[in-house]
Amino acid sequence: MKIIVHDYAGHPFQIDLSKQLAKNGYSVTHVYTTASGGPKAGFDSDLANLTIINVKSDEVAKQNFIKRRSQEKKYGKRLVQHLIEIKPDVVISANTPLDAQLELYKWCKKSNVPFIFWLQDIISVAAASILKKKLGILGSLIAKYYQGIEKKILKGSDYIITIADDFNEIVQNWGVSKERISAIPNWAPIEEIPVVKKSNDFSREKGIDQKFIVLYSGTMGMKHNPDIIYDAASILSNESNILFVVITQGQGREYLEQRLSNHPLLNLILLDFQPFSIFPKVLGSADCTLTLLEPEAGIFSVPSKVWSSYCAARASLLVVPENNLAARITKNINAGIVIPPNNPKKLADSILKLYSSQELLREMGNNARQYAEQNFYVEKIAKKFEEIITKLID
């Protein structure tokens, strides 16, 4: 059986799934693109029945809506050309812009190939209030247009895999029967993210191994608020042993660079994305990790970077809505602190709380790693995907 696993974003846990499906005897083609920006997984593999394709495309102009829409639609058409050559038996697609996802969906329907929508974000719901805030009435119209596309694809998909039960209700309200929906929570590739000591090659090279590190690593776009990092760092500027390390590129990085240019801070440094091969050492350099989501993202976006932090046995600082799945789990297992969005003083106080208690820091990190060890082994997760695939093919 030929399986396509398409992950536009190039995240680590999707390729983790593809590798496991290949180990289980399937012929798997894993497709992603560097055009999406952001940090990427490691894509090296010596598995004979796993093919990995990077669909070449221009890097997406995320701040130019018209150009971005054209690029993403063109990407979808290029993706379809690969599928025509591969002739898959089933397609799983995640993290894909809706214009590209629509091209893929239409091809699957036309070719009678089962299409599984691996729903990582309910894009139109998460984007509606953000676009309205940024673009006013035009933003509302754009969001409504994409909600129509998202509904169409979801209603026509052969199966939907959501990442949280919270997503299921809205999908059912859009006309999808519950028999075609399963929730499989996201994870991080635990075997590739071992617990690493704070003093390691990366931290020593960057000269940060003797500091208390608050680490942000990942994309910083419309669902994030870089101001809270700068403002919290400003509040803690007299704490000479606390250092904010922000690893990102693009819009959020440029914004922070501008703020630092106007008002420099010695306790906030910016670094480029690091290779996935040293990602465990990057996480290991941290005393605690930072995750951001705007209030508008609500329950409809579950940041996967939290699960990587769990694997690394690091306490999490989540500046996210309290009803977010990652926030609820983190609070329930005492793996970190949840902070309301847009409250830099609360973030600064939470950092000081962790800084002043190594015992609490260790306890939260241990709780996080224990959760990862109980939930993140891909052998069990892949079986759930296989059951769905078998149901569609038989």
C-alpha cells in the first residue's frame, strides 16, 4: 500500500509517523516544503520504503495576502504533480494552507483516492478575529471566504484526524458525522529528543551555559505576540543571571530587532533557527521554555513546541489561553506555569518563581518527561493511524 503523508510545515512528529509506518511495512512518501519557512525536522532516513520529497517553491510572502494566496495555490498544483506520478492509495495531509489543501483535496476526489484531513488548526476560526483586528472589514471577508473552503474540504474528506476533542464539536457542527472523526493528540519524537545536560556544546558555544535561560524557539507569526517577551525582559533587566534566548526568523524576529535597536536590552538575545540535529542540545540549554499564543487562537491551535519541551524535561511557561489543550495538560500534571496573554508582569513574576526554586524547576521538568514517556512513543500512535487507513481501504 502506498501512503502519502503530506506536512507542509515540515514538523518533526509527522516525519516520525512516516518512519514508523515505513517500518511497519507500508510504502510511504513523506512530502513537505522549505517554502513554508520556520524550523524543520531532520529528514535523513535509510529506510528502503520511505521516500522524502521537498516540494520546491518560492518562500511564501506571508505579509502580502494576494501574493501569498497565489504562491500557495501554485504550491498545491506542484504537489498534485508529484501525486500523479506516485499514484498513492491514500493521502494524509496536515498543516497545509487552505488554497493548497483545496488543490490536493480536489485531486483526491477526482482520482478516487481516500483523503484524510489531519487537522492541526481550524485555520478559519483561529484567523477570523486576528484578521479582523488587523484588516477590519476586509479581514472579516477574507476569513469568511476561507471558512467556506475549510468547511468544504472537511465535509468532503473521507476522514478527519483532529489533535484534540475540542476540535471535534466544531467539525461536527459543520456537517461532518462523528463516525468520520477521531482525535489523536500530537506528540514529539521522544527518541530523537533525549534529556540533555544544560552545559553542552551548544550552550557553551553561545556562552549561555552559566545563565538561567528562558528559551523561545520556533516561528513567531500572527498567532504570537513578541512584545510580551521584550516587555518581560525589560522588567527583569536588573536580574543579571536571567537571559531570554529567542530562536526565530521572519516577522517576529524583525519586530524584536527593531525594539532592541531603539531600546537595547542586555538580557535578550536573538538567534537564527538551529538544525534539528542539535535541537536536543538547544532545549537542554534552557532552564524553562516559553510558548506564546494570542487570545484569539483559543482552543483551535495546540503548539507542538510544548511537547518537545516535555521530552527535554524542561518546565514550560505557556502564555496561552487557559482553555488551550496544552495549557490544561501542563496545569494538570504540574509541568509548568500558564500565564494569561498580554501580561508581561505575570510572565516576569513566573520566571522569578522558577529561578528562585530549583526544586520546583526539577519537579516540573520530571513531570513533563514522565508524561512524554507515557504518551509519545510512535509505535502505539502509528497503530491508530493504521486502523483508520485500513478502514478506508478495505
